[in-house]
Amino acid sequence: MKLRVLFLVGLGVLGASACSQGGAPASGAPHTQAIPATAAASAAEPKAAGVKLKFKDGDDRERFSLKPKDDGAKLVDGEDQELARYKWKGGELKVSGPDDAVLAYVTGGPDAFQVKDAARSAVRYTLTREGAGWKLTDAQGAVLYTVAADGGGASVKGASGAEEVRVKVRDGKLSLRDPSGKTVLATKQPVSPEAAACLGFSSLDLPVRMALLFRLQSPAGAASP
């Protein structure tokens, strides 16, 4: 009888011990830690390539925006319709239309840039640093525009020497104004006045003007592979 009681007590002790360890993994089993859902979602999100550069007109209507991408940027209109694509090709900035047709290449830097045709065989425009400003010439070397620093902003003059656009910076807002003082374009995103002055080259197509702005605004881009 005593032996039977001892045997039953022993079984009870073993059973209690097994229950207390029932859910625990073996010491040799690999340990995994759950990743919080928010952290997992954050890790899956793509990293932003830069700040969207948005321009509005004097009536506060969005006209166009430059959206940075990992390999360049994209130009869209106020309805978010694509107008042009910019892609770094070594030290060159390739300018393409929405259909991927090449429009131009911007080469050179940091003090002289050339806008070449789609075949890279001819120079259409040359933007050269001149003192504290810039000078844009055509294929024959004729001066089309000059850009001069002006009280923290910039002044854009045409071939005749008359001012066509003034770039002003005030209270964190950059604006391009016509000779009457009316705001033509404005942005609250960070952009240098000399780069924004390229938008004042009105005889050039917008994709080319924005390509020059992008090139002056992103000097490090030329080193991209």
C-alpha cells in the first residue's frame, strides 16, 4: 500500500512539473521576435528622392511641378499630367518627353552648361557663369538672356538689355514677377534664385527651362552614375 501511494505521489509531481513547462520551447529552439506592424510598414515604404518643387501662378493655381526621382526627376502640369522626364546619364542630364522621345541633353558644369540636341551632335544653347550671374547664348553665340544677382534675388534681362523677369524672395516665398511687378510664378519650396531665373528664359520650351533649373539646383547630380 505504501509503495502504491509513493508511486502515485511521484506521478503527480512529474505531471505538475510538465504542466508548468508545457508552452515553453526547448532551450535549443531558435527564438524569433515579432516585428510591430508599424515598423514593418515603414520598412516597406520607398524613401523619398527629394522635395517636390511646385510652382503656382499669381492666382494661386498650380501650373507645374518638378517631382524628384532616384535617377532624376519628372515634370508634370497642374493636372499631374507628365510633360517631361529628366534622367542622369553619367555627367549628362537626359531630357525626354512623356513618350520617352529624347528632347535634349544638358551637359557640362559647374560654370558652363550646354543644351544639345537629341543626337548630341549640335549645341542649341550655352549657359555660362558671368561674374555673379549667368549668360545664355544660342548656337551662334548671340546673347539671349543675362541673369544678375539682385538683393537676394535675381534679375533676368533679354537680348535688348531690358528686364523681363525679376526673382524675389520674401518671407520664405520665391516669386517671378514681370516688369509691372505682377507675380507670374511662385513657390514656397527651397530653390535658389539663380536656378529659378531659368524659368524666365521664355523663348525656350518649358522642359528645357526646367532642365536648366534642375541642373543648377542639383550640382551633385552630375556625379551620379
